[in-house]
Amino acid sequence: MSKHSTKGCHLNPPLIHGIETTSDRLTGRAGLTFFSRYLRGIKIFPHLDRLFGSLRKNRKGQPVVEVFKQVFCFFPDGSSRHLVRFDALKSDPGYAGAIETDADQLLSSHAVKRFFGAFWPYRIWLFRHLLHQLFLWRVQIEQPRVIVLGMDSMVMDNDEACCREGVSPTYKRVKGFHPLQVTWGRFVIDAVFRGGRKHSNHSDTAEKTLRHLIRKIRNRYRSDVPIVVRMDSGFFDQKLLEVLEELQVGYIVAGKLYDDIQDYVFRLLPSAWQSYENQHQQWRYIELGDRRGSWKRFRRALFCRPLYEDHQRLLEFARPDQILYTNLGCGTPVDEQFRQAGREHYLEADSLIASYHDRGQDELVHRALKDFTSETLPFQRFLSNAAFYYTMLTAFFLYECFKQDVCRGVVPVACYATTLRRRILDIAGKIVRHAGRILLKVTKCTWEHLRMETLWYRSGAPPAFHWV
């Protein structure tokens, strides 16, 4: 081979010949600094101390707000779903620096277990109060003209758990928990933690949950704001519909396809059907007035039949029929609220069908929550698992706020936790002390690609959380 044939080749490639330790303070989760800084910036810790500060029984233990901060950071970190992860983190000064905590204040898994073991029913109820306040905080910021709530249940698969209180068979044929959850946009704003055997509309749980939420919206936000509740057929119950009508709240709920309804629709002429389509799907529908056997009044109903699924036309025998019930567009005071808000188009049949099928976005919130954390809860006692579950919901709410207030423009606001971890949180950093200041250093490429200066400014100056 001639000497010219090796021109441009690396005669001494940069091979790594060994590995050694370093005393530098390094972290692979440098992005957690922004989340920790955001929690401090919204000023949520004084409220947590007021609600849960009495859980601290001994001054030798960590302050309650410090425990919450480390647990809140544990969820978006997502490196492990097990509490023993705290034992590994306890010996990592780089992680302590990333979440702005002294290394000697890092929690062990036993400290976390003792913390959640100290909860009792009233303290667990305070989590729901906190979620309501966080919801009202975001409502005050966004000032929506119409508030659309989604009510649904979510199965948490704990099939592999051994003898845990409340774990029982669910309708998905796995053993676990079956909490009732209320969503608003990307947020879970209220929840009732329940055992697996409780069905969607068990007892009067849904009624009390909605009464409590709607009263707070009317009293703390606006008394005349139009409210719509979207529910699947698991909540198709006359008593619940009467409660919503009493509260002057709109609802769209899927009903059950009884034989008399299908017989009536089958006899209708093709000219009686109307058509509605959007960018993804097309429906044929018929507008009805229906009164079930025990009902005291007729209710507006829309019998729908999709023509396409995933851009593929469905054959006649394969089209899944569905009937929706609503009190919108029936001349009730709820209609006037929509007209006063300039949203009278909500009362039209096309808008009602589109709104109900947007329930898929509500169900995506449950999927995002499961991506954010684990369905399997770590404790044997029901109350400890309930406290862990509500802490998880609070962390998820704050994480969604963090995406919107800090990360918008860098990652999509609707991205799942896995995407945020890979792109924002899982970045390498070096923590140094210089001239009496602690600095987090990252590579120039990371600085420019993630617009670190913008993230730093936004995480330090977010809208402050205030008790409404």
C-alpha cells in the first residue's frame, strides 16, 4: 500500500484504554434542576407544609416539604419504579446537587416508607383539596370560556401484588385498584382511590365528586361559566343525570343500545339520517327524543353510526352504533350560559358528536399518567397506597404545568413523560462551586439545542401558585 493510500486516516484513533473514578460532582439528570427550580418558583412548599407539616413527629427527621420535593422529583426521573431507588440515590452527590438538596438530606427507601405509613384518612382527603386548588390556579391563569370535564375510571394493574388491601378483580380481568378520576384537558383534577371491585358509578361517589367540584368552580372562578361533563356508558344513570340538571351543568353521556331503540332506528328511512364529518372520521346520525321506562321526562339523544375507522370505510354490518344523551340544546338555563359565553355552537348536534368523540383525549390523560409512573403501588396497606397514589397525581399535575410553563417551544406540550425525560431531564451536567456560587455546567451543544437560557429563566419565574 502506498503512503498516499492512508491520507486522511486516523493513525491514532481516540480509543479509551481504561476507566477511573473522579471526585467531580457529575449528574446524568441535569434537567431535574429545572423541575426542582420550578417547584420552588411556584411557591407550593409553604402550602404543603401547612397541610401536611404535622406529619413530622421528630425534628431529627427531614422536613415534610423536603420529603415531598424528593418524591416529586422521583416520579419525573423515572429511572426506576421501585422505592429502593432512593437507596441508590442517597449515595449520589450529583443527584443531590441536581435537585438542589444537601447530600446528607437525601432520603432512604425506609424513610419514604415511614412517611407514607404515617398517613390517615383525613390527611389523604387533603390531597383532593390540594388538587382542587391546583386546578383553580390553572383555571385562573387560562381563563377558559367553557370548562369541559371528563369523568372516567382507570384500572391500575396490580395482578402480581401479593395480599394487598383493596386489590381485587377488575372488569379488565386483572387484579388491582380502580380509582375514579376527573380530568380537565391534560390534568387530573380530582380522584377517588378505590378497590378493584368498585365499578365506574359505584354508590354516590360520582355524584358527590361532581357536586364538590362544580360548587368550587362556581364560587372560586365564575358563577356563570358553562360547564360540560363527558362520560361513558358506565355513568349512564338517571340519578346522576338529574343531579347534573339540578346543578345546571351540561352533560354528554353514552347510553345503552336497548332493543326498542335499535328497532325504531332500523325502521327509519335513509332520508332521516344526517351526516357529519371532520378531518379523521365521518358519522351518520339521527336526532331523537328518548324517555326510558323509569324516566320522568324526555331527553335529547343522538344515535350515531361511524362510516370510517382510521381512514378505512366500514362495511354496513361492521359499523358500531352508539347513542349519546345530553341536556344541551333543550331550552334549559344551561343553553343560555353558552349563549352568554358566545359558544352557542356547542348546542348543535355536530358539535355534540365531535365533543363526545374528543373523550379520546381524556383517556390519553390516563395513558400519560401510566407513562409518568407505575400502575403497581408499593405498599401492603390501603391507606399507604392511597397516599402514594395522590402524591403521584399531585406530581403529575405539577409535571404537566412544568411542561406548559417551562418547556413549551422546546418539546411539545402534549408529549409523554418518556419523551420529556430523554430530551430535557436526561442530560449530563457538572456541578461546581466557584466564587461562592454553585453552577451547573453543560456542553455548548446541549445549551444551544435545548435553549438552556430560556429554560433557566422560565423555571425561575413561573406563575406563583396561590390558594383560591
